[in-house]
Amino acid sequence: MIDPTTIDRIFQTAQILDVVQDFIPLKKRGVNYLGLCPFHNEKTPSFTVSPSKGIYKCFGCGKGGSSVNFIMDHENLSYVESLKYLAKKYNIEIEEKELTADDLEKKNQRESLMIVTAFASDYFHKQLLQHEEGKSVGLSYFKERGFRDEIIEKFKLGYCLEERDAFSKAAMAKGYKLEYLTETGLTISKDDWKADRFNGRVVFPVFNIAGRVIAFGGRTLKSDKKIAKYLNSPESDIYHKSHIVYGIFQAKRSILQHDQCYLVEGYTDVISMHQAGIENVVASSGTSLTVDQIRLIKRFTPNITILYDGDEAGIKASIRGIDLILEEGMNVKVLLFPDGVDPDSYARSHNDTELKQFIETNEEDFISFKTRLLQKEAKSDPVKKAQLIKDIVTSIAVIPDKITRSVFIKQTATNIEISEDILYNEVSAILRKKSEKKLQQRTYESQNDVVREKKKTQIPEGTGEGEIFEREILRLMILYGNLPLFEIEQEGEQKAQVLSVAYYIINEIEPQKDILEFRHPKYKEAYEMIEEQMLTNGEISVEALTQSNNPLISSLSADVQSKAYQLSNLWTKKESFVETEEMTLTQLVPETLMSFQQHRVDLLIKESEDKLKEPLTNEDMIEILNKIKTLKSINLSLAKKLGERTIT
């Protein structure tokens, strides 16, 4: 458990703008900030951050809440783990007892895997710096590559002893279960035999975007060609190699600052460039780029430069994947190092100024690079040149922006000496085929539209249309709960009693709990929290709602406070919004409650009438008929007060 004082300190310290900008770039729009939502793929920004309210809200997918909610949603962490993440970020100390073997068993599997990889990272790092073998073998290797102490610390580089199961024994002695060691790939186990996957290797921890270790890469220092040079962690619940790029945690701030990302191939390329003063760099770790990796980079910048070594054969095999980057609307440049040189060796042999100057001078847009590369191969062969044109056109066609496509068509036409019209026709043909496929897909999907719409608009069981009333009542309480609504005259010289909006609503609902009790779980819990605040403090704390450890309540609070929140259509028929909403509260609040009551009475009448269809005793039937009569009388009275039905 984290004590309430520490939780309050975390919430007060963790400013929403600072937290969100660790993950996505934001631009100031008035008093708020706007960016692309990290929770769904979008091209037009709909993700808003309000520093004054301490909330975020996406008007595309609906996610919203406090800084803690953001970490929960973004990193898939629990409430407590999100608090720990923010405490670590802001150097807020949290006292916790050491995890025992029993504690570890109670952790869910994902968190257990995270704990195991964190232990492994610390263990390998200590072996590198403190163990004789680690210092003489692993540390010597890193020092030979010129890595400074602060760089070794920054990337938590490590070493696994050249003993069959030294790490596994140490981990199990600390209480870590063998099943989690094998699940993360740290230990290879079969029957009673077990071994460390990375024994005798220097180790490169792989961090996720939040700075937690999720996997490892291990490099052998032996020259034996029968031994794989690199070994990587296998896929697991916490590590999907197609979703992560190496170095993203260490690079994200620099990528945001420079609005530029350099993509290299390996671990040492990243580390050497950091040491040379270029920190906005990540690695694909030898794998082909995936859409998920591209979108991860795109969260921070739309500009990417891919740094290749001089191996043209390898480049030709990999450039097809760059079309995926273009398709995501990113600006792609390419840099080719001289033969036999890679980013690692160049960074180690040049200072940061020389490296930056080399990149700026030699990088070129991808379409030009690809054209030049293929022209070398085609030379004067007409068949190969025709294939070259098709290859270039295929890349241009995936670019989503029309103006950018047009610019590249014009440029390519000049470079390969061909008519622009031919290129336009080829691009149009490709786009037409894509459109036809999309149309066919939409036609197929439209056959199930009715079913999908029904599923999408389903209201949780037991709530019916009443959900709209429950939400509207909570909206009024959160936005205006502490404002005065009515004054009640007192006898004699006593001052008039002022009823706040929240106090009035609670006092109207409580005597009629049998009718007006909230049925939707999210709204019911939020109402009960507000009710408790009123009983305890006499007023509502919106901040406490936004910072609730229940993500449904905090999200609801953020949603209601968001500027673009649209008032429900509950009152559109009354045409009562010529004045500001706050000015109409004396009418709006009572009418909302009466409409809610009217809806619930209608529902109870229907439920009672349905019961009459069942086999009943005479006494039960008379009781139900009397109940229906009473309910209809209440309904008639409410209809007269409202003057009209609110919802038909």
C-alpha cells in the first residue's frame, strides 16, 4: 500500500503536460495542447491536454483522465504501478517492503515477468562492473569500443558469466520462479536441466517506452563461427519485437526536441551515436520494420532518416519496407555510409560536429535515393528501366498526401527522363485498384452494418435509456455541484439556507432511492463518491474525482470537464440555451431530476405490467394493479410539472 500523503504528492507533482509529452509531441492551442492520440491511429489531432484542469481527453476514441490514468492506459499498468512509475520519474520516495517469494506468486504474470527482467538487468549490470570475469571480459570489450562510464550506465549494459546457470541459480535463490525465468527466455529449461540463455555474452537490455526492461540482446565475444553472434529474448507477454525499437526510451526526448529520428540497425550503432552527441537515434535490431514500430516513432516525429552502411545488397533487400513508412505519411530520408563503414564505426572515429555535418550533407529523400540506386542496376537496359519505373511509382503511390505525391512525380520524371503524364497515369492506376479493393471491402462490411451498430449502441444490462439521465445528473454535479441553487427562507432573523446544486440533487434522490437509484455501475459508483464527499466535507472535490483510483470515474470526470463535451440531447427540444447553461440551473436541475423520475416510473410500470402476464395469486395481482395505479398517478403529476415529455 502507498500512503495517501504520498499519493497526493505524486498527483500534485506529476503535471499532465509533462507526463504526456514524454510520449507524444503536443502543440499549444489556446490554453490547451493538441496532438495525435497514442491510443488509436489518427491523422487529424483530436487528443487534447488541459494543464489547468490536469486532464487529457481524446475526442476520437474517448479515452481521458489524469496523469495516472494516462500511464495506466499507455503502459498497460495497474493504478499502483502507475503511481510507482510517476514516483520514480519525479524522484518521490515510496517505502515498500521487499517482495518475498509469496508476494511474487500473487503478482499477475505480466508484472511478474517485468519484475524478473528488472532483476536480470540489475544482476547483469553488477556482474559487468563488479565481478572479476565481468570486468576482464565484458567491461574490457565495451571500453575497447570507447564506451564511457556514463554511456554504460545510461544503457545499463551488462555481462552474463560464462557458467551454465549462474544467473538462474542467483535468481531462484532470490525467490524468482523458474516458470517466469523461462517465459522471459532468460533461462532455458528442460526436465531437471537448465542453463542461462546469455551465458558468456555481453548483454544489452531492451527498454520499453516507459523505461522498463522487457527483453535482452546478448553478443558473444568468441570468434567461433558455430556460435550465433547475437542472441535475443524470445517473444513473451511483455516483449513483442515488432512493437518496439531499441533505444526509444533513451531517445524520445531528443527526438521531440529535434523533430527528427535516425534509424540504424544495431545496438552498438545507437550507443556509439549517443556517445558522439546524437541522441535522437533508435535501432530496428536487424529486423524488418513493421507498421507498429513506424507508428511508435511517429508518435514523436514524422521525420525519419535511415542510416545504412555501404552494403548495397543489404539495402536493396530492406528498402521495400520503407514503403510502409511512406504509407504512414512520414517524411523519409536515407543516408549511405562509405563502403565498409557503419554508424558505429563512423561515430567512433569522428566527433559529433563531423558526424552531424556528414549526415546533413549526404542524406537525401527516399524516392531520389531509390531512383539513383535502381538506375545503377538498370543502366541502359529498357526492360530493367521499365521495372525501375514500376518500383518507383509503387513507392510514390503509397504517399497519402496528394501534394507530396505530385512533387515526387515531377522530380522523378526529371531524374529518369520520362514524361510526367506517364508517371501520373501509373500512379492513378495503382490508386484506382486500391480504391476498388476498398470499395469491395466496404460493400462486404456494409452487409453487417446493422448488427455492428446494434452491438456498438448496446447499453449495459439493467440500464436501458436511463443511462443518459444518470450521466446528465453527474455532469451537472461535477460541473456545478458547489454552486448555489436555491435559498430557503428561515423563521425569525436566521439567515436563509443556501442549497447547492449537489445538495439539492442528493436530497431529491435519497428519499426516492427505490425509484431513482443509479443502475449503471460506473455512474452509481461516481454518484456514491460524490455523496460521500458532500457528507464529509459539504462540497465536491472535482480533483479527487479526476484522481480516483477507479479509471472509470476519473475518465468520466475528465470527459465531463472537457471543453468539447457535447450536452446530451435531453434538452434540445426545450430551446433553453439562449442564456448560458449556468444561468438556467434553477430550471435545468429540477427538470432533469423530474425527467429521470418520469423515465424510471415508466420503466416500473412496464415491469409491473409484464408481471401481470405471469401466473399470479389474486392478492399478488391486486397488489401489482394498485402499484401500477400509483405509478401512473405519479407519472401524470410529473408530466404536468414538466409540461411535455422530454424524451419520446
